[in-house]
Amino acid sequence: MVRFHEHGGPEVLRIEEIEMAAPGPGEVRIRVKALGLNRAEALLRAGTYIETPPLPSGLGLEAAGLVEAVGAGVAGFLPGEAVSVVPPRSMARWPAYGEVATFPAALVVRHPPQLGFAAAAATWMAFLTAYGALVDIAGLRAGDVVAVTAASSSVGLAAIQIANRVGAVPVAVTRTAAKRDALLAAGAGHVVALAEEDLEARLKGIAGPEGVRVVLDPVGGPIFEPLTAAMARGGILIEYGGLAREPSPFPLFTVLSRSLTLRGYLVHEITGDPVRLERAKAFILDGLASGALRPVIARTFPFDEIAEAHRFLESNAQFGKIVVTV
């Protein structure tokens, strides 16, 4: 199991032998084959996440593997079945980084067998986050123009695929033109390079007089002003992060004049609601089975290089999801 005894950089991560208890009532223990990495784990490790567990602490939100054992009251899962995990609310309570991991049965999913363990471990955080924001909350529909910032992230790429699946027009917003061709190949209808183009002008040129109805953003900061300036009347901007170091201005008069909604969002809104989660799972599993949705993996690392995987995570050089194989 991977744990950290102090907050800090990737070097504080340690692989330790920990005796695992048998799964309790309503739990499933998994023999882990692959892990998906998320920025939340780097924040927890650094001591800046919304959750602050006592130390030492485990970490990790996504895993895929084989059912090893089930606790009392669990039906529908058999030892040896291939499964993956919907991210739990607390990674300290349900840590995924390990050779074995235990999760609530309600968060364990039998994924399409053709997906493979690495892709399955790269699926749920990205696609649930994007689905919850775009489909569940924003009601994205055919013909809508949706701006997706941090577009080369795993969530950004999932959002592009979901937008295409419902017939919307995804506009990928990225820092430079270096990833333009890759984003177009990944399904973006248009790509805007922040450091090289006028964001407001480009979005208005793409969306036309109707404007951008939906914005999905994990960045915040100064781009709030050009993003909202290009939005449609009654549009919605969904904020699911806060990567910018600069303050995020509130564009008061633009919001008033266009009746905009600026909304904070956490994936827990979906994963914590059984009805909404089942709808999301059905949408995603159908898309995975048909090939319309496909996790994009940037790079894989072996388990004993978990610290190096975290260094790559924090380099911002990846295109898609980082996966660790066990």
C-alpha cells in the first residue's frame, strides 16, 4: 500500500506492507491491476486538499482489478470478476493505491470486458465529472457550443467526447498551440490557444451571435472575463477547480446583462446521489460499449514508480490520464 507520513512532494510517498482487514458488510475487496491518478491525490499529499486526514494516510480515488472477496450483504459480485471503481467521497477512508483495496459495493462497477484494466482505471473520475457538469447540470444538447478549458486533461478530453456524443460543438481551450493537432484528433471541433489568440474574439467567431451556451472550467482566474463575454444569454459556466493562482474576478455587468449562471460543481453531487449516479453510469457504460467514449491514457508507470508518476502528474505535460499498473 502507498502511504505518506508527512505532507510534501512526491518523495514523501512510501510503499509499505500493511495487513488488510477482511471486507466489512457492504464492501468489496479488489486485487488491484491498475490505478488512475488525479490532481486531488497530489493535493492530499501536499496537505492542500479539501480533506485533511490524520497521518500516516493512504490515498487514491480510482482503481480497476479483480474481485477478491465480498463482505456480508453484498450480492451481484463474484470472486475473479473484472471491476472498476467509482471514486469515493473520502480517499483516506477508501484509499485506492495498493495491491489490494476495499470499497463500498455501491461504487464497484463491472465495466465492458474489452476495456482492459488500464482504461477502466482511467474512466470514472473523468467521465463522471464531465457527464455531471455537461449533461446532468447544464443539459447539454445538440447544436450547443461548449467551451472546455484545460482541454487536454482527462476531464477535458472526456468532455469533448461527451459533447460530440450528444451532438454539441466542443471548443477546446488550451494554453498554447502545441496540442492543437492532438485535440482536433481527439474530437475537438475547434481549438483556441490562450497564449496566442484572443479568447473572447475567437469564441465569438466560433459561436456566432448565439454565443457559447456552456463553459466547463477548472481554472478560474482572469479568463472568467473573456469566457463570460462570449457566452449566450442564459448560459451557464460550471467551475470544478481552481488552478489559477490569480484572483477570479466576478464579471458583474456581463452576468447581469446576459442572465448568466456561474456555478461551482463537485463530482460528489453525482456519486453521492444513487439515482443520478445510475443515470450517469448507464450513459457512460453505453458509450464505452459502443466506442463513442474512450479513455485517453497519457502514460503508464509501474507501481514501484508511484513517486515518478506523481512528478509527471505535476509537470502538466500529460495529454489525458496517467495510469499506474500493479
